[in-house]
Amino acid sequence: MGHPTTLHRRLHGALPRSVAHQDEQRLSIIQEDHLANWIRIQQAAGCPLTHAQIRGLAGRIADQRGDSKPLGIQYMVGFLSRNPFLKTQRAKVVDSVRVHCVTEAKIRP
């Protein structure tokens, strides 16, 4: 018999990589879930966050846990792969004509 397959390993108690290494994550599963839900709320409100803002928030959460090391370069890649429902959105440029046409006098009626 050759090398054991993934199925064979799982049948004998091996955990998936994502589960086996959860304790090595900088934020707990619950903290990442709360952060991801808050990001979704911001997106729904029309205020999507940048990757830098998300990294900053995650860093502050880790800092409150007593983990003051900076987040790794690949943190956002892992965070987005663990939360696939979050999609990177490009900022939409608002036409300057539309911005300048919005005045209180036009909106009030």
C-alpha cells in the first residue's frame, strides 16, 4: 500500500488543515466572525472597507487580546479565504455632475 490518501487519514482522525491550525490564527474564530459580519454591514450600508482598514481593525482586535505583533503580509489572503462571502469591491467613481447637482434646494421638495 502506497501513501495514505486524505480520505484514509480523515477516517483515522486527521483534521482538515483549516481546523487543525485554528489555534495558530491571530484572531479567534468568533472574533473573525464578528469582524466579517461588521464588514458585511458596512458594505450593505454603502461604505465598504479597504484591505488596509480591515487589517487595521484586525490588528487592534489582536492588540486587545495582548498580541501586539503586526499581522503577517498574507493576513488578508487568509482572512478572505476563511470568509468567502466577503468580496473585494472596487470603489465606484461618482460622476462630478451628479455630486454637484445634489443640493438641499433640489432634494427638499
